[in-house]
Amino acid sequence: DIVLTQSPDSLAVALGERATINCKSSQSVLYNSNNKNYLAWYQQKSGQPPKLLIYWASTRESGVPDRFSGSGSGTDFTLTISSLQAEDVAVYYCQHYYGTPLTFGGGTKVEI
Amino acid sequence: QVRLQESGPGLVKPSGTLSLTCAVSGGSISSGNWWSWVRQTPEKALEWIGEIYHSGSTNYNPSLKSRVSISVDKSKNQFALKVTSVTAADTAIYYCARDIIRGGWFDSWGQGILVTVSS
């Protein structure tokens, strides 16, 4: 199984400042035939299901604010919140879909 | 916009069978998407259980495959999960979700249902 390791476990960021979350995969999730990275990011607020933010490592889901961006390739990925808003307080998860079983990272808690 | 809603017992006895249903509304379960079950432990870890296509084709997480079955009822626009021989380790919030592609990412989720395994 592919293991996704997120760091840090939690971080506190001032309003308006940048938040950076890392996700490292135990093996590459880059599919060479189409040059796509099979990685998604989710946001989960307290008491709610996860919400899709990013897929193909860097494609923002419709309706997601552009302060959220994804980057990286192969085994190392980053979710960046460029200017943290109060409503961004949540736990963030990465997930690979480079074959089954699909697995998730352990989550990163973002606080103000 | 598609909506998913889980239903089923919130309490299951050890060694019993956990049975949940996910009702899909606002879209057809035969739309071409795959449909998954994901659970979240009390420690907040997310675990993919398996997925199904409207044809009945399934993929399961090998860690659970011996105890899990997922089925689809196209007439009711819903799909279901069964987990047998449950233990306290199966206590979790169970979510149903829509896969955009087979074995892909999830763009729609149900609100989740807490299932506790306890006598």
C-alpha cells in the first residue's frame, strides 16, 4: 500500500498569512503515460465530511477559492493557503488514487 | 447537484454484522461514476473500504476484503455496505462518497453516520 505522510501534524497561522502543508508519498504517484500526479487534497471542518479542494495534485475543484493551491510531483506535494481566513480552520488530508487501495494521509490541523 | 445520505443502525454488537445504506439523490447511480464507502476512526484517520459501479463490479480494500461486501440497488438509486464479524476496531463514522473515476478522488460525500460496536 502507498503510505502518505503529512507534515506538520498541526500548525497555527495568523490571519492573512500563508499556510503550507506537506504530503510525502512512499512511492511515486506520477503516471508517466499521461504525466499526471494521482493526488487529491481535502478540507474537513469540525462535524462535517471531507470536502474536495484539489485533484491531479494542482487542479482546483470548482468553487474552491483561489487562495488554495496544490503543487509538487512524484512523491512530494504541498497544499498552500496563500492568505489564511478564519473559515479555513480545519483538518486537511491528502489522498492518492494511484491504484487501490486508495489511502489518505494522517491529516494536518490548521488553526489561527 | 448529487446528494448522498447514509442510514442504518448506530449500534452493532461485537461479532455481528454492520449494514448501511447510501441513498443517492439529485442524480442517477447509473451515471457512470463509481460509488465508495470511506470510514473515519475516532482518531480521525480516513480509510477507504471499497467501491462499486452500477453494473455491480466492485473493488475492495484488501485489509477488509474478507469481511466486506458492497452492493447496488439501481431501482432504489442506492448502494449498501455490509461488514461482518465486527469488533470495537470497526467503530467509526462511515461515509458514502462518489468517485469521479474508478479508484479516483471523491467529489461528493454524505454527512456520515457514526457506528459504534459495543455490547
